[in-house]
Amino acid sequence: MDKQQLIDSHERIKPFIHNTPVLTSRLINEMAGADLYFKCENFQRMGAFKMRGAANAIIQLTDGQKRSGVVTHSSGNFAQALSLSAKSLGVKAYIVMPNSAPEVKKQAVKGYGGILIECEPTLEARERTSEKIVQEHGAVFIHPSNDDQVILGQGTACKELLEVHADLAYVFSPVGGGGLIAGTALSAHYFGNDCKTIGGEPFEVDDAHRSLKSGKIETNTNSNTIADGLKTQLGDRNFPIIQKYVEEIVRVTEEEIITAMRLIWERLKIVCEPSSAVALAAVLKQKDNLRGKKIGVVISGGNVDLSGLPF
């Protein structure tokens, strides 16, 4: 994936997305000993960066494919993103969600016009149900993170950030399925000035950290983290990009995630979900190495269940 593909993807999706604001906090800067610029994808349509990749992937389909519709499996944000993108483009979207997904996210999918199909909360059940819909309806499967067009779309958030602050030394991004950090790393490489990408990941689901160390895609046996959006694993499309362009992945504790989330709510005065706070938690953990630097932080989304806040 090259620079021109990122530029083309951005132009393609501009009518369907928001160019989200970049916020700063003097107090958080003092805590970090650096200048932090938060790219606020919680203000994106449907509340998360995933709108970008979903829109890019659907726009690239042929007319025939669009008539048959699209399908994905997702426990949350990509489900909403594909539903809204499909609705905006007049395409039918089948959304496979585990029956354990938060009710607020199921309702959001329905509200955006997605056709909700629930399944058992296992990856095998999600994949099997998605494949059944492909067979029965001819729908095109779009993976939430392991798809070239999705990765390119997600990279446009960092591209926008670098258009405002071209001299960032680092960009920090959460790591879940790998689509956001892969896209971010591509944009940092092509549009930054020696800008490095660092990932943040919970200790409880540290498969990406281990994958970089071992050189192969690792899995998690545990998924006990508050950062519910980061429980997915890397894929064969995004992992090579991460290997090539991501400097390191910093692991953070559940307590550090909650502390960072609270800081964002209190100091930036914005709603963010736990997965988003992982990037700031990683910055604060690495602050001794970042003193005096200009740093971008991707706030990936704000779709949080307000009845289950950790503070």
C-alpha cells in the first residue's frame, strides 16, 4: 500500500466522514512532559474511526456487489460503521454480532439500518454465521481490520492529523485487530517527517506485542480487559505493515487504562471509550523517553456504555 492509495482513499471517503478536531490539554502536557495532540475520532460519524475504513471498502465494490450487500462480524464499532456507511451508500448491510455484545451497540446497529444477526460469542460462530450469509445472499464479506481498503481508510485519521501538525515525532494508537495502527503507521511513514508509530495494548490481551517479538501472529487465551474493542487479533494483511512500520507496542495495565480514560474525560471534557484511553496510557508509561517531543494520540472512539463506567 502506497502514498497515492492513501491520498485516493481520503478523497473517496471525504463526503461520508468528518474531519475530526484535534484537542490539547495543558495539564496532560505537563503530566507527560511533552506536547500531546489528540485526534478525536470519538467525534467521527457513528462515534469511532471505523467509519473511515468501512466507507472506503464499500465505495470500492462493483455495482453488482453493492446490490448483493455486505456482511461483517463485529462486537461493536465496526458493526455500527458498516451499517451507517452502507446506509449512506444505499447498500444492504448484514451484521453478525455475538449475543453477549452490549445492548447499546446492538441498538445502534439497528438504528443505522443494519440487519442484525446474533450468534454465540466465539470467533468460530461469528465466522460460520458470516459465511452462511455470504452463501445465502451473495453478500461481500468485509473484515473489520484485515482488509486493504479498510486499513487505507483507517490511515486517513493520521493523515489529517499530520496535515495540521506536520512535525510530530510520534503517533500513538491503540492496537486491537490491527487495522487502525497499520493505517496510522502507513500515514506516519508517508506524510510525517521521520514520524514514528507506537502502539498501546492491554497486558491482558497483548497478542500484538508478542507477535512483534515472535515474528508470527499470536493469539490470546485471556480476554479479561476493560478495553473491549481490543480483544481481536492481528491478520495477515495488517501484520506485515505493523512489522515494517511500527516502532514498538507498549503494554499497559487495567488501572493505567482507567486512569488515562478518566484524565481524558476530566481534562479534555470529552467522552472516550476504554480502548481509546490505551493510547494515552502508553504515552504516560513511556514519558521518560518522550520529554519535549510533539506527539499525536489517536482517540479511537467514544461509544461507551454510560451505565458501566469504571469511575
